[in-house]
Amino acid sequence: MTDAYKREELLICLVARLLAGVRYVAIGALSPIPGAAALLTQAISHDRVRVSFLHGRHNQFTDGGRELFDAAAQGRIDAFFLGGVQIDGQANINLVGPGPYPKTTRRFSGSFGSALIYYVVPRVILFREEHSPRTLVKQVDFISAPGVSPPAVYRPGGPTALVTNLAHFSFDRSRARFRLASVHPDHAAAEVRDQTGFDFDCPSEVLTTPAPEPDRLALLRGPIAERMAELYPEFHARVFAAA
Amino acid sequence: MSAELKTVSIEDLISEISDGCLLGITNELGGVSMAATRALIRRGVRDLRLFCLPTSSLQADLLIGAGCVAEIDTSAVTLNEFGLAPRFVSAVQEGTITVHDSTCPAMHAMLQAAEKGVPFMPLRGLIGSDILRHRPDWKVIDNPFAAGGDPIVLLPAVAPDIALMHAPMADRDGNIYIGRRREMATLAHAAKRVLFTVERIHSGSLFDDEALATGALSGLYVHAIAEAPRGAWPLVLGGEYETDSLHMHRYVQMAATPEGFAAYLNAFVFNHAAAAE
């Protein structure tokens, strides 16, 4: 990795490209990189993009915790980020834990709102920094929410991409299959193959994830870093404050 | 309408919560009565069935670690930025509690059915998930208003035996200020009995001031109130105080082992004076 920018900044600018065209994006409490990417998207759009942070006093919901889910179910939210203890090749996500349910070998928090959000938000970006055979698996041990559904099931939304520390995949819903879209600088397609537990499509010529655009990096380190200090203080201290 | 609100002690407040109670609680985006939670542990309540709107953090972890919980219906238990909930994780892996894994909007919807007095609420999503597969009490029907071929999940109404929450203030008539955290109203409307701890008593009526009235829960739904200044500590109470991060870090360290957790209970739950109340 070059010294010109940090790994987090590369990911933020990549995710911001994946958000192009959205009007309304909602962001969870433990998602600083998607959060920064949403703020960057908002800045580029001259504030036409609306961003709701679900945590903290500045969220704009006034009808309690259900408002986000009601808005999502109505199709008002264009993009959302989900992760997973495990993600498999059909984009099924497991937020409960690996191993046989219910005891699991390591229990995690739970499925949160994924079992609705994943179906109804048109552009769900899977974001999981750890890229390893234990996180990207052939088949998840518990389906918190499935990657695709049979045609009869009401499903206007679903996954469009997967972003990790190594690479960016696009997801083809009709084939229920990931395709390697780009590999981050200083990594190689072979490494991605080694570290991925599921099979995926790979173009003959693999692109490298573009470096952050200079104007976006400037926005990120300026006004967006300021807002990140309040929204995600620990992330801000680690990524922006030391610079 | 009395000149002064009759409050009860925290011990009297929780005396209604008996072993096996289906207890409705919110996460800290609403108000969590940690003061009453510690009192429940001191009293030694057993076999609680927690219904979390829609998740829980330290409250569930403490109750589970102290052996007070038989079952939990929730979409997550997590200490959020402080990490996984150590006693919850341990209890699930050892099989000492039963978890009914859910999803956030389902927790809201089951209470919404109860507050409307209808037997069920439909919800999109869920079909094809293992959440639904492990929920024999949730049904899939064909949408009767469509021409056919539109499966949708029905969730049963849930009316918790008791809802336990914490809020900034109660007024002299027993109305509670909950602000914009309307899920507290949903839970109160759905539950059979509603218990509140509050930071303080407001001398007038919340309904005298339109700005306060918009954030009020009518006393119609409230059965008992205890005063508990800093009663959500060490969790946040919106508009009042922030999470005690130092304490939460300390909890995470201590609760990593059963011995450390026992020491935590001794220091901050059984030793009444050490806790904020």
C-alpha cells in the first residue's frame, strides 16, 4: 500500500463509487467506513443525498425504532450495508455464528434487521473487512437472510456487491453468483482465490481497485473527517486524527 | 388527579415481576432501567422470559449472567461498540438459555399487533431464512388480497406480562416523558402491566406544554413509578447523560470469565452503595 492514502480511505472511496445515484442511504452504528462513504456521496451530490445514521442523537427518526424498517419496507431507502460472521457464494449471510445452530461454536450478536432489510432495500452492499476462508464460506451455517429468493417471494431488494480488505465483487442476482470486480492495490487475484471459501467468476483481466480520487480524498480529510469525529470517534482518532 | 404523584420504592416496583414473567424491555435507544435490573438480580428472580425491543445490551447480559433468564426473544444481544455480550455468548454456547432468534422489525410488529388488539401482523422478508425455519409459531400465508402467489409471513401478537423501562421524567399525574422514542409507547401499549423508573418528577402536567405533550406517554398505560436518578447508568439516557464508557470497558474485562462476572456483581449489584443508585 502506498503512503499516499490509507487502506480505509481506499475502501471509503470504493464504497462511495458503489453508492453513485442513491438518494437515501441509512447507516448502522458499527459501520464507520460505509458511514464515511455515505457522507462523501452526500458531499459530491451537493447534499441532495440524504443520510440517516441510526445511532447517536442526530438520527432523524421520530417514530421510534420501527420507522427505519417501515421506510425500508416501503422502498424509501435506496442503499444499506450488511455484514456477516459468514457470507457464502450465494450471498446468504449469517449474523448468528458459525457451527451447528442453536449452540454454535461461537455465538455472535444476532440477525438484527437483516431478515427484512436484505429483501426490500434495492442496493444492499455487503461489507466485511476480514477476507478469509472462515468469513467467506461455501455455505453459511445459519441463514439470517438469504442472498436470493424464488420468483414468487416479494423481493425488490438484495445484494449488489461485496467489499472486503482484499477485493470488490459484484453480485449477479439472476445467477446467485459473485464476480470479482477489482482487487485492491498490492493484492492479487490468486490471493483472493486462496482466501475465498466459495467459487466465483473471474474476468480474464482483473482490474485493480482505483486509488482515491484526489478531490474526494481532500473532502474526506476535511469536512467529512470533522463529522466522523462526532459520529465514530474511535475510527476518527485512528484514521484521520493522526494525519 | 392528585397534587403529588405517588411513587414506590424500586423494590416495591419490581415486586410485581415474578419468576417466569414475560418481561418486555427496550434497548438503550429507548430507556433501560438498569437500577431496577440490579434490584431484580439482588432479589434473585428466576426463569425470566425476556422480550427485547428489538435488542438488548448490558441489561440482558447481566440478567443472563446472574442466572435470572430462561428464554430470550431478541434480534440481537450486543454491547455495541464495546463488543459481544460475554455472558449471553457463554450461556448460548453452554445451552443454559433458550434463544428465540428474531429480526428487529418482527419484534416491533408483534407488539404492534398486541397494541391494536388484533391477533397477528404480516411482515415482508423472512421467507427462506433460518430465523423463520426455527419459528413454528410464525406462519406463512398467501396474501388474500393478491391474485395468488404472494407468500407473506404472519407474526402472532405478543403482550408481555410486564414492561419495564426508564425515562427522564414522570409528571404529577403519572404521565411519562419518553421524547421521540416511540417504541417505548408501543411496548407500553402492548404490555399487560407497565413499570417505570424515572430520573425525576415534573411538578406540572406534561400536557400543559405542547412541546412536552408530543413526547408524552399517557399515564393510562402506566401502573407504577419509582424515582431512580441516573437509573439507566452505565447506559446512555437520551438527552440526559452519555454511556459510561470506562465502566463498560471494565464490565467487558470482568465479565469475560464467570469468576470475574461474580466479582462484578458483588462490586456493582450486591454492594448497593457502589452502584450509581
